Amino acid sequence: MNERRRMIGVVTSNKMTQTVVVVISRTYQHPVYKKVVHATSKVMAHDLLGCQIGDEVQIVETAPTSAKKRWAVELVVKPATVPADAVEGE
């Protein structure tokens, strides 16, 4: 494999053409106060796989694709689960 960074996050928006917004969450312990901190960051990623909202995806850093995109969707780790009440016709 190559040396590019890879992160796993959840797709929160897919309204743009070939672009998705991915939320990356991480939990760490504060070095001084020893308190658990939950941090999130939102990044835009180039999407050629057709990801849906709620998909857990692996993104990889790339050369800048546009003014705000520096990541690309590499694979879908876990597809979104559809709630039972959202099924049409029932």
C-alpha cells in the first residue's frame, strides 16, 4: 500500500454532484485534565461510488480535486441500514 492517510467516517450529505460530506469522529483523553473528549470534523470527499446518507466509508487523501476537496471515497465499509418504518408500501 501507499503512504496516504486513510480515515473512516459516516456520510451525512450527498446532495452535491460527485461530492459527499463525511463526518469523522474521534475520542481521546485530554493530556492535562484526563477528561474524555469527543471531537468531530467534517470533510468533503470526491465520490464516484454513489454513496448514500448513513454509509460508513473509508476515505483517502488525494491531491486537491477542487477548492474544498482533498479526500476521495475509497470504499464503502458498511452500507446504511434502512429503518423498518421507512419501507414504502407498508
